[in-house]
Amino acid sequence: MIKKIRYIFFRLRAILFAKIELKRIMKLTFKSKIQHKEALNSIVHINSDDYSGGAAKIARDLIYYQNSAGLNSKLLVAKKNTNNDNFKEIELLNSRKQHFLNYASKELEWLDFFHLSTFELINNKEVQNSDIIHLHNVHGNYFSFLALPEISNAKNVVWSLHDMQSFTGHCAYSLNCTKWQSGCGNCPDLTIYPAIKKDTTAFVWKIKNEIYKKSNIHIVVLSEWLEKLVKKSNLGHFKIHKIYNGIDISIYKQYDKTELRKSLGLPLDKVIVLFSANLGLNNPFKGGKYAKMLIDKYISEKILFINIGGNDELSNSSNVKNISYISDESLMAKYYSLSDIYLYPTIADNCPLVALEAMACGLPILTFNTGGVPELVVHKENGYIAEYEDFEDLKNGFDFLIKNDDIRLLMGKKSVDRVKEKFTIQKMNDSYIDLYKRILNNEFCD
């Protein structure tokens, strides 16, 4: 009984403390201390980690190219997985106060409210010496968006939005829900990443809205699709810039299909359809269930499906080869190259790197009309875009690509040309450098 009373007392005290802390933070005001200058020297990128996911890959690539251009570019992360000296871990605080706030945040379902280390970033040596702070994924239980007013009024802040989480009440992708336009609440799906157990979406959206009013940020969207959404969101008052993702075409390029199939023991006479995703066919966002439906539908001696990234859930299927996650980019490029079609039935996406990688290796893309994907894949030019979550149309596209060898080859060539024209890492980096310089030159002041 005494233990239970102590727990109840601790819980109430922690929650009260968190509410008082939030009230204190929300009352703070900041005046801009940004000093504009002509020369660009130092950029600090911030992301949840340095390895997994598209945002980490983009941050790594930008840092490599920016340092190669003579700039001082660093990455601050919550979790460091590589040995790169340009990547630094944010020192997450472990104080009694932080312990209280962590507990209260979980109880209250306030995502990314109280990470005290974020409020200390302004004193970080790399941050103090930077000309630009470039944010990537700041959700992930390490960064407090409540610190944005202080950071963005002290430094020039660029924020690349890799998903929708910045302007929703909790989810990274809202799918068909549009409640984020007016304030969230009565959330139709609390299980969408990052999942919450009770509906606090209206409150979280409201706090984000108030915080953004006090902030000074340049928003970068990775697609026209996301640009349209951001303009309708609580971020719509900021300057919005569109910069597509880019990939390294010295890595993602076409290799000899026949030689690769021989070396890896794969059949020369079959049409190989490649599907890849973290968790494989169990990945809901990447359309794993639709890939599984196609695999079950097309059991043929002429077709081989390669499933990369999942477990061997289809090990008993004669028309499927399961391969575990591939981290080696050159090896992944070879699997793209030995394939004939890239199956990508994604149901939530922005500017997916995997689609660009497959295109650069000469593949037509079979996909849904999802997010920014139609800005990469042109229907019946370098792939087939089925109506959103319409399996019959996806099947029509599959039949079209399987039965037309010459058209499939031509589409593959157009995929390569399209990447070289619009989606290289060099084009992406040049666009960011140009944006940084224009910000420093004070070109966007009203």
C-alpha cells in the first residue's frame, strides 16, 4: 500500500512539474540576434542518427560534399553508429529533472517536449560557430521542438522536412486524414509512427502552432506534394523552398545484368522483380501487403521475385528469393541492375531515395500515385503509376511491364536519364549551398 501511495505521489508530482515547466517555456520570448554576412563557412546538421533511414543518408551525403567543397560541415546526432569524425553525439542529459520530465512526457503522451539537452545546444561550440543550423528528422525522442524559438532567433535555421510529422499532432504521414490543417484531435489512427497510446494530438498541435509563431525558420520541402501540404499547415507562414533529394550516380549505376546474374547464381531467362524495404513484406508504409498479393497472384516459371530487407517469410515460395537487409550501397546497386522491374507499392512517401536508386540503375518503377512519387516516376515513360491503393490497376501495370520487353528496356533508359537530369547528389548539394548563401545575404527579408 505504501509503495502504491509513493508511486501515485511521484506520478502526480512529475506531471505537475512538467505542466509548470511547459507553462514557463511558453512564456519565454526571444529577439533575433542573427548577424547576416556574405561568407559561408560552417554548417551544423542535426538528425536523430547518422546511419538508418533516408534523412540520415541525405545528411551524410551533404556533409561529405560540403566538406569536399572546403566548408566546415558537421552532424549532431542522438545516436552515433559510425566512426566519422564529422559526426558528433549530442550529450543527452540524465539529471533528476530530466528523469521527472521523461516520466511525465510518457504519462501525458507529449512527444518530443522535454529533452533538456536541446536547450543546451545553443551553448554547443559547433553550434555557436555555425553560420547555418540544418535540421533533418528532429522527431525520435531526442530533440525538443520547444527550443526552436531560442535556436532559430540566435542562428539561421534550415529545416528539411522528410515527412509530415513537423505539422501533425503525432504522425509522420497522415494518409487520408486532413485534420492537421485545422488542429488535429479525434485522431483516426494513433498507431501510425510515432505511435501514441492516448489522443493528445489536438494539444500537441496547438503547442507546435504557438512555438512556430515564435520561431524563424526556412523550410525545405523535398517535393511539390509536400510543398502544397506545408502551405496549408501551421508552417505555412515560413519561407518555403523546394529541393529534391539526390543520389550518388557514381555508386548507383547500371552494371552488366548477365554477368551479375551468373555471379550470384540467378536465372538468366526469368523476369526478375525486385522489392526492398525495411521489414520486407511486413512494412505497411512501403506497401508490403500489395507486393505479397502480386507474388501470390503470379506464380510463374518466367518470373522471380526478390524480396530484400525482410525475414524469410516466403521461403517456401518457389518464385521468391528472400535476402536480408543490404547495407552495402554498391551491392544494392548490383541487385537493382540485375533486376528488370522495381516494385514499389508505397502508400506514404515524400521523395524516396530507393526509387531514385532503382531508376539510376536502369529500372522502370511500378508504384502507386503516392505523395511525391509521381514527381520522380512519369506514368508510362519510366514506369507505371497505379491509382492509389488500387490493386487491380497495380496488377494492370505489372502485366504491362511483364509482357512488353522493349518498352520495359526503354523505360529503364529514361529512368537513368531522368535521374541524371534532376536527381543527382551534386544538384541537391548545389541547391542547398545556394540557399545557405542567399539566407546569409539576407535575400529573404520582407
